[in-house]
Amino acid sequence: LSNCCLCKGENSSLRINDEGFRSPPYQPQFLMTFQLSEKAKQLIPKARIVSFARWQGLHSAEIIQRFQAADDERRYLSDADLASLRPDGPGYPQAARILRENAPEIVADARGQVLAQYPGICESGGELYPPARAEACWRDFWHFLRCITYGIAGGTTEFTSTEGLENMELLYQELRVPLGAMVLGLEYLKAAGLQRVEPQLRDRLAPYFDCLIDEMKRFQPQPSA
């Protein structure tokens, strides 16, 4: 999954440059811990959370290309990207900037809540063991928030890909990702994220989180053999 670290096997450390927050580079040694099946390898490039196909009448081609480039590079929108949006446009670029700048703390809050609700999930025999698997989960939280900020900046909840999420569901099934913990993490990303924006914006921004939460709530676990 291009947006999913449980699939890519990424390190948990953030790399930050002057253009914003960027995902760390792919770490091939991680695949020595997780041996991906052929099915998973085929699903990875197809499982993308984001699509801007329905943005044609909302933003110019240049703006859409900026968003697409950010997603392709697996990074949050830069200050330059946000400044390119019309001041009278439909989005909330300042809120997207605040969430970007607070992403590590927001993810840490969500991680703490998941660990509290699922004691032992990271211990031997737990669904997020060994530690590299847990770290990949927290990185997925970081990417979930990244994708949500695209919708917030662009001013539309139509930022998800139906086909991409279907493939993400299949991939999560193949990797036996703990869906309950992931949905709970998304809900706490919402709570922690909304705490960091202006109170008068919280009701307006909540639907951007809810659209991805609702999509993931529809995911089904791996069918029993």
C-alpha cells in the first residue's frame, strides 16, 4: 500500500525538510522481518487512500497537480502548496498547516490511546508484535492524518479512492492488520487533531476525519479458512 507502512515496512522516524513533512524512505531490510506474500505485493501499488478525480470543478488543474505531487511523494502539503490556494477558496489551509505541524504529537496521542485500550497488543503474541509491526502501525496513523489534511486544505470530503480503499481492505486482510485498533486510532487522531484547531472550526472539520473513519469501519477482517 503506497500509503500504508504495515505493507511497505517503514521505519518510524520522521524526516522533515523545508518543504514540509515527508515520509521516510523505504527500508528494504524491514522485509526481512515481514515476508510479503505474492498477493500482498500485487495489492501494494493498487491500495491508495487518496483520489482527486472528483476535484475537477472545484480546483484548477495546477492546484490538483500540487495535491497529487504531495500524495505521490507521501508528504504533507508544503507552505508553498497551501499558499497557492485561493484565499476565498473552499478549503481550510491554515487548519491543514496546524495539523501538519502537530502531526507527531497527534499520532503520539492516538498511539497512547490505542495502547491503553488494547493492552498487550504489542507484546509477544499480540496483533502488533514484533515491535517493527507496531511501529509500522503508528506510521499508518501519520499517513491517515496526511490524507485527511488534503481534504481539509481542498475543502472537500471527496478525497478518497473507492478502488484504492477496496484494495487497501484486501491488503489489510492479507496482512491480518488489527482493524479495531486501526479504526480506534483514526477516531483518536480526530479527537487529538480537533483539539489543536480553533474551536469554531471543529464542527466544520470533523467530517473530513469521519469520511475515512466510516470507510475503514466497513472493512472486513480476513475470512476464516
